[in-house]
Amino acid sequence: MCENVYYYKNHIKMRKRTSGISQGDFFEEDALISYHRLVRKTIQDYVQSLIRHQRYLSIVGDVMDGTVLDDRSDLIDLYDSCLLQDAHLQAVLETLYSNMIGERYCLGREVNGKFIVDEKESKKIQGSQFEKIIKAIIDSTLYGYSCVEIMPDVDPDTGRLVEVNAIERRNILPNQHRIVQRQGQWLPGWNLDDIKYKHNYILINSGGLGLFSATTPLVLAKKFTIANWVNFAHTYGQPIIHGKTGSEDEGSRQRLASKISNAAQKKVLVTGKDDEIDIKTFTMSNSEKIYDNLKNHTNSEISNLILGSESMAGGMHAYVGSTKAHEDIFRARIKKYRRITTNVMNEDVLPPLKYMDFIAPDVEFRYSNQIEMSDENKIKLYDVLTNKYKIESDAIEKEFGIQVGEQFNITSVGSGIGWGDDDDDDHRMSDHEYELRYGHPRAKARVNFLEET
């Protein structure tokens, strides 16, 4: 069969620079042409892609530009193929994205050592288009690189960006800072360091091949493991029904075999007096456990690599302490991803947005420092805090969506804060105990016993 049956040719229209930004045009209206080869990928394809990349690294410093290309399209095909076919890998990424995207980040300013959130500016980056930028930064750690196109148009109703596009990775030469029109060809192409493009095209290069370079051989191994397991189950997993008949007629034997095969649907089987039906089952072995263990090992390695913990991707542990330890590792890994995102935002993304006058020139991007915890732990925390501090009702409504009234377990006593009469706390002396101990009633003003009366 011809190989191009498994190709998918992709055309992406590039934009033109709008007037008033700077001189020059965006990429021409020619389409970016790339080829998607996602079918029948094997470990040999992965090895060849690594060899090709190592060859580029070995000779790129000794040749002229355009002689050798940092073309990773074969690796991208492998990455996309594994992501498309592995449900566990997709679930891990959904967990990662859910902890990175949402109302977890904001824009603000540093004032007297304290970060003050600018609500007006923060609303501009809460739209769906801005989430594409966040996702591209995360994907750069997985694929090794990403490139986004930010159009300067702003929606007059929402005040948010109208369009952000992710450039096809197969047309990007990341280490050469170049986008090519046709995959694998140097010309025609565009230099992303050119002044005409640097305010609208942002290349995010992690410097390596991404985390998918480690997950790809695992997923390929699991894919063929599951295929072999299906063949094993098809051959040995179902019992064989053995029919015995005393008739020597071939036609009678065939009719008995037909009745046996149809009995599963009809639930009724009528045989002759001398006929016998016997079900042959195979002796249990450890063969099926080999496939199951390989699959579980692969899923565990993928979860540990991306999230830092397999329990955060659905894995089970024998005791509570183990789960809490994995939660700490998971939070540390998410903190690392957020630090990477924050750095890229402040160093690469915000300057073009400020150049477009989309956001204020003195704001910076930050993730919220709010501790991520379960609803059960949040309730426990608020139960402790409300017994020791006065919590505003707005904070509880914002966190849980519940409207509450005035806090009744704390009342003002004198010039400080004390416990109310309804509280069972025994740390504060009653007025009677106070008078017995000090010889005078409780008073706001301090009594000087040395002063002559």
C-alpha cells in the first residue's frame, strides 16, 4: 500500500500585519504546508528520529544556514500518535491543565513589598484566547517548543484578545528561530527574530526534546503489549466447547456443531440421547499478569514523570501516609510548572502585549499563592480559623458559594477581642474569679495599689 495513504496534508493560513503597528507585512497569504503521519508508528521510527536530531546537533555549527534543519516533524508525529492512542496520557495532561488554567493567575503590581492585584487588568487575561497562551507554555515542556501568534485586535465588549493561534510545530525550526512554509524546506521561511514578527509571534523553546521524548517509547511498548494481550485473550481466554455424538454421519456432526455455536444466542440446545457437551477450560497461568504488569508500569512511569506522582493520576496506595506524601510531590511539581509559566509570561508574553497597549506597562503576571486543598480540608481550615480570627463573610461566600451572616462566636471585650458568653472556652476567668484573685472587680483602667488613698 502506498505510504501517502497515511498522510494528512495540513494548510494553515498566516495573518497579515494590521496597519498602525509597524512597517512590513506578516507572513504572506500562502498556507503553511505540513504532513501528519500518525499511523503505524514503531520504536524504530523513534530511534531514527533521535538519530536525525543528534546529527543536526553535531554538524549545525559547521555549515551555513539552511544546509541542515532543526526539523522535528518526525518526533512530533510520534508524540501526537502516542497522545492520540493513549487514554492514560491524555488523562494525565487533563489533570495538569486543570491545575494551570482558570482563575488562578492575575496581573498586579509590587507595592511596598506586597503584591497588589489589579482587578481591571486581570480581567483582560481571563478569556479563552489567553488560555491558549498558557497551554502553549505548558506544551513547550512536553513537546520541547511552542509558538503562538497574538493578533492585536481587542473585543470592544469584553476587552479581551480576539484571536490567539498556535503555529503548527511541524513548520517550526525551534533552535533556528524560523518558521518555514513547507515542512522540511528552508525556503520560503520567516525569521522570528525579525522586528516585523517579534511583537506578534512568540517562540517558547524549552531547549530539549520535551517530556514526551521519555513517554513515547513507554507508550509504544504499552500499545504493542495491549495488542499482544488482545491476541492472547482471543486465543486462550475463551473456553472451547467440545461436543460428542455417537453418529458417524458427517452431516449430523455439523448440525450438532451448528446448534452448539447458536446456543449462546438462543439459550436453548437440544441434543440426542447419546450426545455429550463438554467445556474445555485452560489451566490458569501467569501469562496474562505479564501484560497487566507492563501496562501498570508504563502508566506509573508516565504519571511520575509529568505529575510527579501516580496517585494524582488515579493510582491507589496502601496507607494514608503514602497518599499524603504523593500529594506533596504533586504540589511541588505543579509549583514548578507555574514558575516556568510565570517566567515566560513576564519575559516573553507581556512585553508584546504592553507594546500593543493591551495591558498597563507596569503590571506583572503571577499565580495566586492560595494553597490547593480538598473541600474537606478547606472546611477544617475555616473551622479552625473562625474560632481564633474574625473571618469576613465575603471570604466564605467566595470560597464556598454560601451566604453567611455575622460571626457569633467572637465579641469585642474592652479594647481587645475576647470570647463571648456562649463559648465554652475556659481560658478566661470569670468576673467572680478575677475579684477573688486580685481583690478588686475587673476594670478597664489599671489600678495603682501603691498610690496613697
